[in-house]
Amino acid sequence: MNKIADLSAALSHSGASDHDVVRQRTLKASIGCAGVGLHSGHKIRITLHPAPENHGIVFRRTDLDGQPLFPARYDGVIDTQLCTCLGDRDAGIKIGTIEHLMAALAGQRIDNVLIDIDADEVPVMDGSSAPFNFLIDCVGIEEQDAPRQVIEVLKPVEVEYKGCTARIEPGHGFEVDFEIDFASKAINNQRMSVKFDDGVFVANIARARTFGFLHEVEAMRSMGLARGGSLDNAVVLSGDEVMNEEGLRYDDEFVRHKILDALGDLYTAGKQLQGKVTAYKSGHHVNNLLLKALFADASAWRVVPMRKSALHAVEAPALATA
């Protein structure tokens, strides 16, 4: 997949004017935190470091010999069953539950960061992206000299898996229209469209928590999974009832979290996408399939500089709920 690897060279031939181009961003300083792994239940520490231009988002397993590096790329995803998981299947190395951190980086337009991690999954924190946004806010964001690139979608691409669908088509900026449908009366059918202009993610999506049903949690624990899951880091439902004493953060927190997951999963494109995503009951697997289908068709995309006009809505409101 040499085409993605050469993204950084594409802009030099674009002739884009400096005043209209968005610049790449990294962190002003290193910052870390510790938390519990959702599946292992172990205490895990991560540290986010500033990184140079065109470095991208890269994870480093500091607990392993040689401290192997894993770029956050869709073609490095080895598992999508319960989360999005990077790694080396042959070597038995993985880094799971990357999507909430990836969503925070995407939502705050962080292009370059090195993430040290001392275990095989990112800590779940409170089940949302908000704690990672807090880390970014604590150290601040540094604008770099190199222009930011986006992957412009040139024609529609669609995938389907077991009744779940995802489609991406040309569009201004980046927009996600997501619909979910559950039998539980606590969720029912929810649909939301989000245009990711500046600040929209932090204000409206970042605090939405992961969720699951009590019977699913019990089944996962019987398989040695979800050992770190609790009401402190997930919305748990028992039939039609929300078990969390404090209730929901939003009436439609469930679809907002699915949008959060999609944003994080799709940021493994290696750059921000420019286009509109329409998803029905999609999850980590279908999100990954969509990227694979897009990049398998060289005529469906191209790399272009990100324009400042893409940071602000010109045709539609930032949020719409059906």
C-alpha cells in the first residue's frame, strides 16, 4: 500500500497557497496518564509525546524488547471484534481499544504524536474521549510548518457486512451520518448527523461513553474479557433500563458514542478524510472494511492540502438529529 506511505510527498506538487492551507499540529509537551484496561483489568500507563512533521500517529510498546512501533493505520489493524486493535499477529503483539484516543486526536486535529504504552490496550478511562481531550488541553497544541493533508473522496464507496453498512462519498469537510437500531427501549432507533467543524467534537461528541448490555458483559467475563469494565467506564443496560445511577450524559448518548468510535476508527486512514460517511449499525469491523474498500480503488481518492474553509460549515448545521 505504497500510495498511503507516500502521502507526505504529494503536497509538494500541489501548488497550494500558504494563506489558505491548514498546518499540521502536534502537542507542545509530553503528558501521560494511567488507567485500567477494559478487557485485562490491569493498570496501564500511556504517555503522549510531540512528534515531528509527517510523523503521523504512532504507538510504541515500551514494555517489550526493542520497543516496537505501530503506526495507527487501517492496514495494521489485526482485530475488530470488540475494539480496534493494532499489532503484529505473527509476533503475538497487539494494542487494543485505540479508538477513543484516536477520536480525541482526530477531533482536535492532532496529526503527529508518539504514544508510549506499557501494555496491550489503551486504558478505557471513563469510556469516552473526554479524558484524552483533557490531556491535550493540559499541554496545548503546537502548529507546525508543514501543510496538513487530507484524503479527498472522489466517488462513492460502500461496504456491507451482516446487515450493517457504511458508505463514503464526496463532501465538503468531514461529516458522519449514523443510525443505530436496538430492541432495548433505552436505545431504540437513534440517528445523528455531525459535520466535524472546529470544536464540534469536543463540544458534542467527546463525552459520549461506550455502552453494553449486562448479559454481554457477563458472557465476556466468562471468556476472560471485560475484566476492567464497570459502571465507572461504560453505560451498562439491563434490558430496557440504564443501570448507571447518574443516568445518561445525553438522551442520545448511544449514537453519539458510535459516531465517536467511527471517527477514531476512520482516523486510521493515516490522514483526515474529506467526504461524507453514512453508516447503519456499523461497528469497528465495518469501519475498517470501508477504509480497505476506499484505498483498494485508486480512482476513489486523492491527497490534497486541507483548506481553512473546511474547518467551518458552509452548507449545513454542525449537528442534526433525526
